[in-house]
Amino acid sequence: MRQPWESQLASLPGSLLIPLGELPQRSKEIGKADGARLVVYCHHGIRSQSAAVYLERLGFDSVHSLTGGIDAWSCEIDPGVPRY
């Protein structure tokens, strides 16, 4: 949901970078593990909400948008993740 320059500044370990504009072409890169949660995130949580809705329409189960995005993650969970 984020752009490459955003990912270079701050990312969560093990995450897969798919910018929102590329999601229709690249959604097959996302695994559909039974019972697994899929968390999508962007800077503040707006783009990831759109992505979550789109992925649910494609049949992905248990899709969640990280509320507040990576910015909130940095503030509330891991201050070691840079803010931008």
C-alpha cells in the first residue's frame, strides 16, 4: 500500500511491499493461508483501508488494516521504527 521510498524509510520485518496502485496486478503474490490474518499498512492507515476492502472482495479472509498505519506503530508499539 506504500511506495518504495516509504518502505526504505520505515518497514515492518517480513512485510511485502505492494504499492496500492500495483495491487490489482500483484495480488496473487499474497498468500492465502487458512486461518492466517493478513494485515495491510500504509503511512496513516487510509490507503490500507482501501486495500483491505479490495482484498476482501478478491476472497481473502481475515484482512485487517493497521489502524493509524506505520506512524501509529512507531508511536505506540516500536519507537525504533522511524517516523516520516
